[in-house]
Amino acid sequence: MSDNLRIFLTGQCEGFEKLSDALAQVPGIEVVGFNEHPGAASGAIQGGHLDCVLHATSSSSFPATEIATIREHTRVPLIVVASSEASNLLDDALSADVSDVLLLPALTENVVFAIRKATHAPRRAASAEKREGRIITVFSPKGGTGKTVITTNLAAALARQDGRRTLLLDLDLQFGDAAIMLGIEPEKTIFDFVNAPGELDPDKLAGYTTKHKSGLDILPAPLRPEDAELVTEAKLGRLLEVARACYDVIVVDTSPFFHGPMLATLDRTDELLLVCSLDVPTLKNVRLALSTLEMLSFPQARVSVVLNRANSKVGMKQREVEAALEQKVRYEVASDRAVPLSVNKGVPAVIAEPGSDFSRAIEAMAKGMFPKEEAKRSGARLRPSFARS
């Protein structure tokens, strides 16, 4: 039996014939037929032999009648293809029983990706319904505190614990460094994902993430600073909801600002790690951040202060930090020579130097993210967790 994806083409629009010819040359894709009129194609599309139908429309309005005709004869994934001038039908199409919308001209590989995504969507969606991932946001109101080092190592540690499915989302949209700290040169970024045509869904997300050897997936920041403004709050909110359905835990790296993307992330954050270091300017900014979080009505129970480089001898102690912040430090992370060495190698310290003081602190932090699971394994009395209210 052939492993080819069998597709049928209906309708007509500018560029559709050229696309049909290109698809016929793609290994793994079999164009089994074409009919401009869906009603006349009923005999060809009914039955269980097809994997996908592509319907082209030259109209600027949603082809509801044609879609209904196709649906009378087959329930396989349906993709609407239109010229770029018909972009206003996107919202109507995505609210109907349509897997995706493609605007021509488009690269053949992008069309093939959409077809493969649509044909795998039922299996992936079924597994996604079982998840409601935990969102852990790492934030520092001042640069240079080691926030991204902590984020990347925490994500790697979480991915290596118990086979937990983990996504690292880099929302330092202008100057994100998460990918480079993991030694990854990504082909696709969050900019590409949120600006791709069609619905933001679990299957599309799977096509835009990059797998790291630790087991985590990463969706990196845009490659160019000017692309950051195109990652809107609405699209980011949808991305986080999709990610929550696909992953057990989503670790979010952020920029040092309370701007739109950060506020959209806070609305969905289960635990906020607020990174502080032993210096007065950072301490001042962290105090202001705590005050801002209070004004935003963010639950204090979800805020955990992380004291980075806690063993540095700089004339300041942890108790002074706690007194200034009026909040206890929950996690201490040691200053360790393993950190700059691992950053320069592009390998997280929890992988390169698992026995270092820094790595042990990160592993303990990762276990603290899921205290109920740890208590069950140890048979200990369950500790209160920071559950969503």
C-alpha cells in the first residue's frame, strides 16, 4: 500500500494550475484528480481513498456553498486556496469546517507543509486535549541578572525530568538569546509562526518549533528587532493557549519591561520567577516590579524570588535582600564557573556540568515546579502548590 498523501483538487483561482503542476512533482504527494466544479466531482471525492482536498476560489467572499457540497461527500481535511487579493475571507474560512487557508502565490514546500499538517491534525488534536500545561514565566526588570541562563537551564532540566514535554518560548522579542545559549540556529521563529496564514493550532506549532538534544522544544525570538512589533498581544495570547494544550510545561523568557507581550503572558502565568542579584540597582528594580505586580493584581502566591549568584561576596547578604523586598527568597542559585563556560559552548550547564553547584540548584528548582509529583514519588506529605485560581 502506498504511503503517499492522496489529494484531490477542485475550484479555480489565479496560480492554482501552476500549484497543481508543482504538487504533482513532489515525492510523497499524489494528485489523484481535478475538477473545477465540486458538484461534478462527487464520485471522485467520496469514499475513503483521499487524504486531503484543496479547493480554490477566485471570489472575495467565503465559498460556503462549494464547501458544503464537498462536505456532503467527504470528511477528509479541506484546505481553501485563494489569491492574495481574497485575504479578507480568512476569518470566515477558519470559523468553518476548514483545516487551513492558503494564499497564492506560495512556496510549494509551504503548501506541502500545510497538507501534511492538516492530514495529521486529528491524531495530534486528540492527544492535545489531554494536556493543560503549566506556564512558568522568568522575568527580571534589569538586564545582566542571568535571567536567560536560568530560563534555558530550567527548561532543559524540566525536559529531562520524567519525560515531561517542555516548550521554551523566547519572548525577549527584540534581543532574545535563548536559541544561541542552547547552541541552536533556528530556521523558524515566533515571528514566522504568528504571521503564517491560517489558524494558530497545535499542529502548526509543531511545525515551527526546533528540537533541542535535551528533549525540549524551542520557539525562538524573531531574528530581527523590527519584527518584534508584529507579534501582537492577541496572537501571543492564542499561542500560549495552543502551547498549554500541547505541552506539560511552557517556560517563557521575557524582556525587562512590563509591555504588551509581558502583560499578555502574565494573564496566563502559573508561576512567575522573579530573578534578583546581589546589587543595589537590581534590588531597586525588583522592588518596583513587585509593586507593579501588586497594582496589576497578580497573585503574590504565584511569585517566587530567585536569588542568582547567591554566594557572591559583594557585601550584601540574602537576609538584606529579603528585608528590602519584604519577601522571602524561594530559590538560591550559586555563582559558578561552569555557567560562562557552558554559555560560550552553547550547551546548558545542567547538561555540560551536571554536578556543578549551579546545575544542582537548577535541578532542585525544576523539582520545585511540580511539588505534588515529587511528594507522590517520595511518599511525603503534600506541600501546598501554586495552583491557578
